[in-house]
Amino acid sequence: MAHLHDEKVRFLSEKANAIRGSIIEALLEAGSGHTAGPLGMADIFSYLFFHALKHDPKNPFWSERDRLVLSNGHIAPVLYAAMAHAGYFPIEELKTLRKFKSRLQGHPHREWLPGLETSSGPLGSGLSQAVGMALADRIDNGRTSRRYFYALMSDGEQECGEVWEAAQLAAREELHNLIAIIDRNYIQIDGYTEDVMPLDPLKEKWEAFNWHVIEVSGHDFADIDAAVEQAKAVFGKPTLIIAYTVPGKGVPEFEGKYEWHGKPPSREEAVRALAELRSLGGKIKSEHE
Amino acid sequence: MSEYRLRTEAHLNPHLFDVGIVEEPIRKGYGEGLLLAGKENEHVVALCADLKESTKTDLFAKEYPQRFIEMGIGEQNMAAVASGMAAMGKIPFMTSYAMFNPGRNWEQIRTTICYNDQNVKIIGSHAGVSVGPDGGTHQALEDIALMRVLPRMTVIVPADAIEARKATRAAAQHKGAVYIRLAREKSPVISTDDTPFTIGSASLLWGGGAANVALFACGGLVYQALRAARTLADMNISSTVVNVSTIKPLDKKTILDAVKDARAVVTVEEHQIHGGLGGAIAELLANFHPMRMEMVAVKDQFGQSGEPKELIHEYGLDEEGIVQATQNLLSRLC
């Protein structure tokens, strides 16, 4: 089942850990921004940028690249950190996050930073854009195109009607090179999703919309990889991967708390968080040795 | 007719003031223009939200089924899908009633098209009270304001079916977001194939030089403005009539030339009095040439059911309303 050998899993874990450290450092410098979502998605971004995506950080406009559309633009820190570690721009630049004239706008702006596929922030529109891209590819290259379109969404934005408009269209068009991933962390600004606006049974809802749905742990690389490989093999249906993640993952102090959705760490909290991540890094090394 | 001073270089319909002037829906010009644009450029694609016949997108859909996407009733999704297609090099024309597109999907247009700088054309049909019997829910009177305020948006309101055809082809060649406003009802065909059209150019149709009043109009009401100009001439009130088919960016030079030797300005549009053509002209004149204005428009109210002609009259947008507004304005100046 697992395509990933141990060495690769270790590599991806180390990258994810480095991405988490960069997220904390960037948020500390910025003094505002979102902490829980970016940390929770670090493993998936590590997997995408260092394994799944067909891309070239030195040539961000390469026309044959896969497309990654981040719909929930507020988790930009994890996207920026993954891009920096992949070589799109210097890691040092992450410290300009949210600052005046920075290419790293508070929510991503396509025109400011090469490698971003879209500008996002207002929730609910990313899947539609990925559907549009996949449709254009279908017109140009037909049903056998091997280019993949990844749409990353939050769970909270499943409350937006537009998501379901896009879901219907993607299913009708049988866009099997479209792979949507929901960060299922059960939190949003006002509280736990199931208190704010219950979303479950999420899997059954998407299946009822004629999507192929796979549930994974968003922190298990073998699990994530198996799901993406399965999605690529499915014919005639778009795939949704519901990735169960722990918000704030990697820093026990932040984990699972919706209060960390939209605020950055203080200096003391950041120092403790970075220490936690360093010891986690040590564990990754020893576990794989 | 020569004393009425129709501009020859505008090559208008020579039967403009005839009783039986040919009428065609402005939306039909869009459908024909889209078909031509599709022929000229294989990247042109069309999206429509369950209204392909009434928006005349069906002409394109029949010819190019592979490049037509039926969106169902989902205008928000349509805007963002169009943005995604544009990101891949397509030139999407997305069409519905103006009430829903851009009425319902404004934020998606702002973020995924304008902020994102994607090459999408937004077509809002059935704008204005001339929608008629469907009533106020379907009579978009706010769309020019909604689109005019967006950075990077070009806003075009064609005066007749022929201009709509030209505007559609021009929009396909223009790089960037464009909004084209269309009307449901048949409108008099005032122009000809030879009438010049360029995005960003307003055109002088009547008069020129010193005049009592400069009339700026857009859409189907340009015809009413021309009729009003003729009636005003009979009353010894001279005027110039300018078709402001591109509301954004405004043709500053043509507009300032037209007001230079005029005593007052009247604007004419089938839109709310706030934020439309009148507002755009007022903003320009306030900066460069302040002068008294009267806006012929719907006065901060909603439409209702009725025949188009009845409604145009009820809201004071026809020839009679324009003449009256002009007289009122001039009398206040004395």
C-alpha cells in the first residue's frame, strides 16, 4: 500500500518540522496572523511540495506544472514556508510576512509572489477556481491529461454555498484530475465547527455530490500518499481527501484549541514552541535511525 | 434634416428619426459578437448560468459546444470558475442577468477576477427597467455602480445591437476584466457597421461647438437623448449629444470638449441616480470643469412590472423626461 519508503517519510517529516519552525518565526515577526491552521497543515504541505507536486521552484511559471490552489488563504504562512523551503524564495524573507511592501501579503496575492496560483482569503472560491483550471485543461488536453489540480480548503469554508456549486459542476464534468483536500481540524474563528455550524457527516455529503471521498490522517505521510495515488487512479470522478488534522500540530501548547485559529504566538510562547519543535526534530532523527 | 445636425462622421442610421426605425435587442448583438469572437480566437470560452437562450449565448453554444460551459444557477461559482479558466489562458465570457451577474457574485468578481488580474468578461443582460413585466426583482439598476468602483474593471454600455456586437469583439481583444451591460427589450438600431467604436472612446453623435446643453447618454437611452436633442432644437435650445458607451475609463477629452462651450450638462441612463454614468461625469467635471448638472436616471427607487415603454416614461427616462429635465436645468440657471 505505502509507496513511501522510510527514508522519504523521514525526509518529509524533517521538512514539515522545519516548515513549522519557520511558521512560528514568521508569525512572531509579523505580530498578527493565524497559527493553528498552518501548523496543522504542515505535513500535507511538506508532502505536496517535496513529493507530490510536479513543479519547478526555479521556474514558477513552467506551463506543465501541476496547480495548487489554496482556497483558505489565511493559512498563508504554511504555504509561504513550504515555498521558501522548496526554493521559491529565500527562507529569510519569511520574516517579512504581513509587513509593508512585503511579497508575503497577509493573504496571498498572486501578482506579488511568483509561484502563487491565485489570490485568496475570502472563503469558498478556491475550489471553483481549481475547477475552472481543470476545465480549461480538459478543453485543451482531453480526459487523459496527466496534469493535476489540487484545491486546498478549510473545513469551516464548507459552510459557503459556492463550494457546493463548484462540487456539482466538477462531478458533472467528471474532473478526475481534480484533487480537493479539506483540512478537517474542527475549528473556526467562533469555536468548534460542530458548534458553529455542524458539518458532519461530511464524507456522506460529498459522496452524495458524486465525488470519490477518502479519509486520511493529515499527519500520516503513507496515508496521505496512498490517498493521492488512489485519487490519481480514479477515472470519471473528482476526489476529495478529508484530512483529519490536529490544529496547532507539533506544539502541544497550541494543539486542538480554536483560540489559536487567528492569533500569533507571543515571544515567550514562540520560544517554547521552537524548543518543542527542536525536540520533535530530534525524535524524527532517532526514530528513523 | 440637416438643421438637426447629426454628426456625419458617426455614420448613424439614416432612418434614425423615422417612425418605423428598425429595432433589435441589444443582447442579440452580444450573441453575434461572441460568435465572431469565438471564430477569431480559439481561446474564447462562454459560461452561462441557465440563461443561454435569453442572453443569446446559445449562438456560440451551438457552434462551439466544447467551449461552452453550462453553469446552472450558480453565479458565484461561475465567476471563480471563469477566473480559473483565465488563469489557464482562456478568455471566458460569463453571462447571466445583470441582477445576478454582477449582482450576486460581486465579491467573487472583485477577488478572483479584478484583484487577481484575470482576463474575464462579465456580461450582464436584462439591465434597467425596460426588462418590463418581470418586475423590480429583475430590473438591475445598480450594476454600473457595482462595476465602476472596481479597480481594473472596464465598463461598457452599448447603445444598440450593432454597438454591442462591436463591443463584444473588442472585449475579447482587450486584455483585462470587462463588464458589458445589455438590455432585454428591442431597442432602435441607431448606428451602422461604419459607426466607429473603440473601448474608451465616447462619440459625439449630435451637435458640437457652442451649445446650450451637453447631453451624455448610454445604452438604449442614447436614442431618446437624440430625439430630445431634436425636440430641443425645435425649441431653440441647442445641444450636443455624446454616446458614452465606455463608462470606465471615461473619455476625458471628448467629454471636456463637449462641455467647454455649454451652459449645462444633462446625463441620461437607465440606472440608479447614484453611482452610474451621471456620477462618473460629475466626478470628472468636479475635478476639471465644474458646472451645473441634471441627472436623468431612476431616483433612488426600485422598478415594477409594466411594458418597457410605460416604465421608461414612468421613471422620466424618455425623450419627454429628458426635454423636461433640460428645461428645468436651464431655467434654474437664468
